[in-house]
Amino acid sequence: MEPSIPLRIAYAFASLAVITVYGLLLIGSMARISAKVQGRVGQPVWQPFIDIVKSSGKRNSISHGVMFWLGPVFRLAGGVGTYMFVPAVLGSVVFQNFSMSGDLLLVMYFIFFGQLGMALGASEGGHPYSAIGVSRGLAQMTAFEVPFALSIISIAVQYGTLDITKIVMAQQGGFLNWTLFTNPLAVVAAMIAFLGMSGHNPFSVVIAPQEIPIGPPTEYQSNLLGMLQTNRAVFNGAKLVLYMNLFFGGATNVPVMVVKTFLIYFVNIFVGQAFPRFRTDQAIRFFLGVPTLIGIAAVVLFAF
């Protein structure tokens, strides 16, 4: 029996709360792991929770226009929208979200929406480094979306559908049915694009975490910064669940979801600790090179 609309909305909010907490724990634990690799003590795992509470408890008296305020709102809407139309756990009433009401194209639009909203908000700020961060981000986003889009086209042709739930169901029956094994070229292209999408090394130049001014969030503080920090957790969780569903067989229970998404996210940390940061022009040339060729090969393989 299908739940009523109010109950479905309640389930969706519960699912969103779970993925937000999980996303914050991922950020904290990965920062701790990175610190250990570098020989540092590192921040506590719960530091992201402290940061959000501290930021959200303040108020912002600086404004550069309406879009300056709407930028973080659009960014958060992009993360929430991405997650709301992805089934986090196959067959779960609580974690199915609104996956029956949208498809893969809608999810991709929400991914773009959040990033473009952040760019519009930051570009209205008065700090010159905000504009620099926007130009870096949009240029790099345009580049890494090419192999990602090609991988999506490939699996859409492979499974004959854009319905994420149907794609997950097609991968059931054993790990050899996962897209990882049935279409490895698409998975390789998508995972390389995921490195740029997540903003870790070697593609972290957008927010430049080793620099004092860190790109688009330079002027955002207090409750607006708290909104951006919250979205970081939601958006990370949403992307991980999406990749798990498309390429790694999805999940039929919460523990499997946690293990798979943790391992997918760990790829970012592993690569980020092994490679230094690329400049923007280097990142663009990289994404439009071998990853794009791999994505084209994946499309051609299943098209013909």
C-alpha cells in the first residue's frame, strides 16, 4: 500500500535528516583521515556539526543585493532536490524519497541548478576573489560535466531507461550485474568526473582551501555560511547515493548504503592525498582529454 502524501513528505524529511547527519560525519571523518595521512592530529569527527551550529547562531548584516542572499538558498535547493528524487535504499518506504516522480535528467538539472545558483550569488559580492572563484568553478564544471554526461548517456542506452529505480533493479542478482562490471568504461569516466564534482585535490582550485580567500564563499558568513555548510553535507550525500545507484548496484538496506557510499567517497581522499592541485586550465585540459574519450567509447560501445 502506497503511503499518503503527508506521510510520504514526512518520510522524505526523515530521509533528508539522515543523509545530512551522515554527510556531516563523512566530511568530519575524511578530514580526520587526511590529517593522519599528513602526520597531523586533525579536527574531531564532529567538527562540522560545531561549525554549522556556530555559523547558524549568528546573523549577517552585509548584503550586496537580492541574489547575494538567494545564492546559498539556490545552492541548498540544488542539493536537497538532487537527493529528493534519488532512491537511497531500494524497496524502502522511508528512503525511496520522491524517486517515482522524477528521473535521471531531473536529478542532473538539480545538480547544475545548485552550482549555477552559487555562482550567481557569489558574483554579486564585492570581493574580487568571489568572481575569480566563480570563473574557476564554472570553467571546471563545464569540463567535468562532459565525461559525466557521456557516462549517463551510455548507461541510459544500456538499460533503455532514465528511471533511476529501474536502473538499480536491473543491477540486482549479484555484483556481476553492477554497471561497474557490465559497463566499466562509463564507470571510469563518471568516477573521474566525480573527483572534479566533489572539489577535492587535484581539482580543489575552485575553493582553494590552502589560500586565505577561498573563492565563492569569501564574503558569506554567519547563517548564510551555515546554509552553505549544510548543503555541502546534503550534496555530498546525494551525489554518493546517485553514484551508488547508477554504477554500484544500489542498496537494499541502510548498512549497505553506508559501506558503499563511504568507499566511493574514500576514492576522493585517496586521490587527493596522492596528487597536487591542478590549475584551472590544467583541469579543463584533463577532463576534455582522456576521460572524455573514455566516455565517448562507452557510448559507442552500447550504441552499436
